[in-house]
Amino acid sequence: MPDDEPQRRPSQIIAEMLGLPEPRPFTEEEERAYQEAMDRVDAQVRAIIARRQRRAA
């Protein structure tokens, strides 16, 4: 890609490949909800890993 072309986000590239409009950015509220959901998932994964490590010990 030439240096004078603007950097495209992965969402732009995927949308173009699929022939779909680019997704709109999250609102602040949506971003906060997304981050909270990801934090919950991270905590669940850490708990699973800790249980498996305790069983293996």
C-alpha cells in the first residue's frame, strides 16, 4: 500500500470484501457495555484457568 493512502481499519476492509456498509462506531454507552462484557468474560476465563490449575496440582 503506498504511503500516501490513508490507513484503513480492519472493519472497513471486511465490510468492503463482504459488500456491506461499514459498521457505525459504538456510542459511549455501547462502548462501556462492551468493555464491561469483555471484563466479565475475562474474569470467567481466569476462574476456569485457576480451577484447572488447582485440579492439576
